[in-house]
Amino acid sequence: MKALKKKDLIEAGWPKGPQMAEMMEKVRELQERGVCDRKYLFKLLVRDFGAPEPKVKMREKPAPLAEAILGETKEEKENVAKVRQKMEQLLKVPVIARGAVMPDACPTWPQPAVIPVGGVIAVENAIIPSAHSADICCSMFATFYEERSSVSNELDSLTTATRFGPGGRHYDDLVHHPVLDEEVWDNPFLSGLRERGVIHIADQGDGNHFAFLGEVTVDDGLLEKLRKVGYGILASQLESPKQEGQAVARKLRVLVTHHGSRSVGSHLYKRGQGVALKQTEKSGAHIPAAGAWMDANSDEGRHYWEALQYVGRWTKANHEAIHERFLERIGAEKVAAFGNEHNFVWKRGDLFLHGKGATPAWKDAGGRPLLGLIPLNMAEPILMVLGKDNEDFLSFAPHGAGRNVSRTKLMRRYPDAATRKNVLEHHTRDIDVRWFCGQPDLSESPVGYKNAEQVRSQIKHFGLADVVAEIRPLGCIMAGSSGRSWKQMKEEELTPKQKRQIVHRADRRRMRQDLANWEGLDQG
């Protein structure tokens, strides 16, 4: 019979703390007296220390899952099967009430219970940080304006208004926004992160984040739809001035940006996940890390919720800063603007709705269907949609086109540079595409994503949203590849203060080593 260890007591439900040392001392005493039967040992511990609180465990069967996705080809069906497997693992977490997947769904990390992109869960009085991911508040924002110049010239101006790539802005190129002056930095989840907020304003990062130039036709049909559902102010902003008493269709340029909360959000996520793991360890047993939750009514849960709301405001401010700088450079005025999150947590009643790449599509407090922006790929229109509040799928719509295969698998299909160049040119021949960091990234081109028309047809088939306008593509800026190594990029993400600290620590290590060497020489 193996001796009882501390981990056995923790797994049985007793909490870590001062009492644990007393319990282990009692275990040693009993075992020295010859008490070795495990059940009897636990019985004696319960007599002396009280019974542990029962821990919640994973459900045997997953909570209900609604699938707003169809697979037609073998590859698509394999993708749907992987998505379903991940969601069924996650839906066994006891605090999750329901789940849904959108037409753009695709699996992410191989660890158990990781929510897929395009996944949605409804959670009872708890927040699961892993379900909104490190890219908190990844979102869309659109500004409508009158054309001022050629697409090429406007993209040149846009390139100077934004920034892509690892790291943040240099201290001689910072962009200030009042959101940085909010008194939120004493929140334990945001403490020490203000400097990161400072260097990332007007900074979009990398991956699938983009700045897209397009155009939209504003006609009577669009204006009537907006007014009918309660968006009269937006309709008035978009409406063309009348000519001789007659309304005319109006063509507007549109800047659409896509990015999240940069390292402010990623550090908030790390802190939140750490707290969630500790809380779940106390109340749950054998819960996968990706399913760890934070009690929304705990002090930590309330602080985390407040921090999430701030990160939402910070990210919107980041979008606005880029758009304002762009309009200033081209000499244009904003006609109208709106946006939406698609990686976030929303509270509806007692449920916390978590979306990992899903566009909110319910009705707001005034009864209006939410407006949303759904990009498909850089060469396809961005869809302007009104949510249909389809409760069958938790009232969400997709956030984009998604992928059927991973980036790595895609690149294997086009192994040589010449082929990649030809494929990229073919699929982007009608638009002006810029790669901010220098080198194209084929995995972010149209070939990296699902068939756009298919995703659009599934939005209609499952009744997720109504498409009310198309923002047609003219040009796009993405990060692309810099050619730098992963280690170099991680170093560039450090703040100047962190870089100075690393240098100082290295200097101290060298000094200690030099002193040790001199002492060795003296002893010789």
C-alpha cells in the first residue's frame, strides 16, 4: 500500500493551506502506527479535520450543441468533425449551459477542450478566459467618407496612419488617446499595463489583422432597411444630398480595420487564466486548463469583468486613432462609423456569452438588431449585416470565412516561392495589396480561407443575419512576414523598460562572474 501524499488529499477535495501540514503530520503518525488502509485513513482524517467539500467534475455527456455549419467536401467534413470533437470536450465543463458553432468554425490548438474559432458558449455566472482567448476584443470598425484621391494614394496615407508587426510604437512615434488617462490602472488585472497601452495605440499587430479600403453604394434600399429597424441617425448620415428634390444613390469609400487589444489584452488574459486555474482547482476536479473558470461573483471575477470592459474601450479607441489619423492625412471628414467585437464576453441575464470569432447578432436594449461587419477575405466584399437574433444558435453570426486547413498544411501545398507568388497574384489581381513588414503571407491571402460564397449562403441558410450592404474591396494592408525569427520578434515585443532591465540583469551576472574569477585567481 503506497503512502498517502499531499496530492492525494488535494485530489480528495481538501484545500491547500495551513491545515494541510497538520493533516500530513497526522497521516505520518497513523501510518507509523500501522494504519495503512486508504479508506480508513480518509475516515480518520474526516473525523479529525472535517469532510472536504465535494468537487464538481466534468459531465459525462456534453451540454447541447447547435451547429450552423455544413461540410460538403471531404476536407470540409473532416474540419466539421474536428470542430465538433473540440466543442463536445468543452461542453462537458460543468458551468457551460449550451454551445454553438458558426459557418466559419475551425479547430485551433490540440489541447483538450480548446474552443474552436467560430465557437460560442453560454456560461452560468462564470467567465472562462480561454474561451475568449488572448486576442481579447478582436474586433471590426468601419468609417465611411467621401473619396479624396486614388486608391494607391489613400493606401500610402493609410500606411503612415497605422502600424503592423511585432512590438509596439517607438517612444518618438507615440499616439495619445484619452482612453489612456482613465483611472483603471489600480485594477489588479490591469496594474502595470499602462505602458503597454501607450505603445500600442494606432498599432494593429500581425496575423489576420488588416486595414481594408473599400467602397459601398448607399441607395434607397439600404436606407429604408436601416430606418425600418431603428437606425435612423445612421441612415441620415449615409444619405446623399438631394439633387433637385430627388434622392440619388451615393458611393462612399470605407476604411475597415480588424485587430484586438494587443499586449494589453494578452497580459490581461494570462492573469485571468492564472486566477481561473486556481479557482477551478479549489472547486473542480480533473477540469482541462482550457475549461478553467472564474466565479463572476467573486472579487476576482468582478475585477476581471471591469478589466474586460476597459479593454473593450481601449480597443475601440485604437481603431478610432487609426481612422482619425488616416482621415486627417487625406483631408477627409467622417460621414459615419460603427463597429463590433467578435472575440469577447457579453452578459445577457445570468449568462456570460463567450465568442471566439463570432459576431453578436441579437437585439440591443432598444430592440434594434445589432449591426455587424463580416469580412470574408481581402478580395471579397465585407458584409454589413443586421443580426436575426436566432436563439437556436445563441444569437451569433460568423466573424469571417474561417479555414479548412491550418496555415502549415496550406504552405505545404505551395512549397516553392514561384508558385506562391503566382497564386497570390492571381487571387489578388483586382486589388491593391500591401504587406507592411515587407514579405507576402500566402496563408492570409484568399487561398487560406473557406469559400466565401459558401459561408455567405450558410449565414442565410441558418438564419443568422441579413446582409444589407457590401463593402467592395479596393485595397488592403496586412502585416505579412518580416523574415525575422520567433526569438527576434519576442524581443521586439518587450517594452523599453523591460529591455533595460534585461541589460541590467545581464551586466550584474557578468559582474558576479568577474568577481568569482578574480577570487579564483587570488586563491591560486
